[in-house]
Amino acid sequence: MKRVVITGAGTINPLGHSVTQTWQAMAEGKCGIADLDIRDVDRLTVRIGAQVKNYSAGDHFNRQKIALYDRFSQFAVLAAKQAVAQSGLVFDGELAERTGVILGTAGGGVNTWDESYRAVYEAGKNRVHPFVVPRLMNNAAASHVSMEHNLMGPSYTVATACASSNHAMGQAFNMIRSGQSNVMVTGGSESMLCFGGVKAWEGLRVMSPDGCRPFSANRNGMVQGEGAAIFVFEDYEHARARGAEILAEVAGFSMTSDASDIVMPSAQGAARAIGGAIKDAGLTPEDIGYINAHGTGTAANDKTECAAVRNVFGSHADKVMISSTKSMHGHLIGGTGAVELLACIMALRDGVIAPTIGYEQPDPDCALDVVPNVARQAKVKAVLSNAFAFGGLNAVLALRRI
Amino acid sequence: MTQNTQERIIKILADQAILDISDVAMQSTLDDLGIDSMALVECIFAIEETFDLEVPFNANEPGSGDFDISTVASIVSAVERLLTRQPT
């Protein structure tokens, strides 16, 4: 089996428009959550979210591109551009033919759905823009990334709700590991902070009206974010042969299904995925220094996730650091695992553990070292990134320093 | 009204083709203007929105039907015909 490394990273998310800005914000414990600035916000009960700030599509794309790019595609294309640039790869010949794009998104072009429904239902119009379908389809982002960089290998989109990005990156990992491709572009993107998107989430009654406080006893729900992060995954030997800078090694991946409930998480399903990723990486729980938690800030997730970690790690659970960066960038739904992988890379590369901000009161059900409020310096050699989706679909990645 | 219709259609085509209005001649074809099939459906949409009418156009058979898209002039007269058919 081939070893897989990360040789490029790019992002645009509520904490910044680049990886450097995001790492800095995470290290400083900055909060990207604020009052939502969207149409009809006064008709929403939930009025906060983590939006991508200081962003105008017109600064990055011409009118033709904007006509075809939903916001989730725009974010993916921008993040991919950074990642490919950092990797230094130019895709032509056999490399182009074998390199593909696997991205995660839960909702695809939700803003496009929202706008065209408004046009026909609210404004009573009988026609919509001709590109509604190519804008809203879930694979639009992956396809546009493939077109921008001439990537002609295996390409598709994974939609497993909040685990979409981790499932996508796990697939890309396995594709390189098995020798099917030497390079894959992977990650995720989401943008559903529009009236219809937030209204749908309100219905579940799991959203916080005032902030995201994962693992804190006074937590009262999740806060939604938007954005993308994209990575270049590469065969280790391929990367070494061309002298590429290696950010981290993707060492293992595991996915499980709870097969129990469409929204409530299961500690057993999560534990099987966590344990499975450690084993797949050839590591032991004692090797893991940091876990980027799924940590949504809901009552159900945080308690279940902590129980799962304790189950897998036993007494070492008290020594492992576990933080939820959703407290800063919000829950990017299908894009969340990709942005969270940045925190994992920062931990391995820079020895900076991103904090769980907004932590106010200890919760006996979440009695782990959640790196409360302030980032920490610590040398770790291996880390995990958890994602546990609605529908009981779990995906955990293991990364190692290189 | 004719002048107005013509000007508005030329503006729509020029916008799609990223050309100056002065570069769009009445005898120009869509090919001359660099308007591909994707841009054409955007033009049709813009014409429908601008004039509040339904253009009979199927992208599977762009050349068939009443709506003649062979030149700028033919598009203008096709739109004019549709406008006169509109109930008042």
C-alpha cells in the first residue's frame, strides 16, 4: 500500500480567505460567528451564523463564471486554486488523466434552489435562469475544480451530511493508497446560509440562538457556517521524488454506520469509526495526541462523542487533547471536516492546538481536556479528525507528522 | 418601438458576447459574435425577461421553429413578430 501525504491546502471560511489566515485565527481563538447578514433575516428565529466575510464574487470571477457558480462552487474553486498552487503541480499528460477530484457537500447549490424558488413561488415568475440546474447540482463544485485544473481522473461528489468532507477525503486517500491515482484533489464545500437554508435547520430545534459552546455545560446548540477547504493528496514517493513540501501524512481512515436513528448519534458507531481509523493507520490510542472533535455544541453530539472517545481511549482519554473548532468557524455541514483538517495539520506541523472557544462551564458528561478557550503549544505526532453525520454515518481520519 | 426593440436586443447580445454595442452589426451571426450554445440560452432568457414574452426555443433543435436565430436582424424581427402577437 502506498503512503499518502498532503502537499497543498487552500481555504475560504469564516476565519479567513487563506490557510495562513485561518491558522492564525484558530491560534488566537477568534470567533467567526456573528449576526447573519442575509435577506429576510427578520423572519428567522436563528439570526447568527459564521459567514464568509469581506467576500464579493465579482472580485474573483467574471460574469459568465458567476452565472454558473453557486456560492458553494465559488468557495471550492477558490480553495482549490490555493491548494494546487501550493502543491506546485501542473496537470498535464498522464498525471492529468489520472488525477481526480472528490469533494463533499451536503446541500450543493442551496442558494440557487432558494433564489429560484423565490422567483417562482414568491415573485410568481414563470421562468428561472437557464443555469439553475448546472448551478445547484451537488457535483458542480467538483466539476468546476476539475475544469479549472485539467483533472481528468476519477471525480465525484460525496453527500453524507456533516461527514461529507471526511468521506470524500477518505475516498481520495484510499484511491492513492491503492495505487489508482498518484494525486487527488479533495475536501469539501458548503453554503446554505440563506433564508430557506437556515429556516430548514430552525425546524429541527437544534440551533443555538446565541453561540456555539461545545462541551460546555451551558451549550445550547449548533451554529451554522459556510466555506470550503481543499487539499492536494499525493503518493508519498511521488511527492518526495519531486521535492514537494509535505504538510502531513494521511495515515488512516475508517467509516461506520450506526444503523439506528436518522438524527440521534450513537456512541458505539462513533467509537467503531474512531478505533477503526487508529487501527487502519497502524497506530495505538496512546499515539494520538489531539482529536479535532465533531463537537457540534448540541446536547446529543458532545455527550455521545465524549463517551465514544472514552470507550476507545480508556485511561489515555484523560491525556488526549480534544477541541471543537466549530466554536470558531461554525458548522460547515458538508464542508466542515475539510476546514477542521486544517486544525489537525496546524497541530502536527506547528505544535499549536486550536482551542474550543466559548467554553464556560464544565460538563461531567464531557470531562475531557477540551483545550478550553486558549490555544496550546504541544508537540503531537498523530491526530484524529472526527465527523459524525445525521443518518448515523461516521467518518474518521488519522493524520501523522512527517 | 422598432428602434427600441433592436437596441435592447443588441445590448443583450453585446453583454453576452462581451462586445461593445457598436461591434454588433445587424448582419452578424451568433458565431461571428462568439455566442456559444450556453450563451445563447442566456440570451433567450434575457430576451424573455426584457420583453416579458415566451420565446419558442428548444436547445436540442436551435435552428428549427419560428424563432430564427441566424442573424441579429432575424432575431430582432422574430422578437418583433412575437411582440405583435402579444395580447394587449
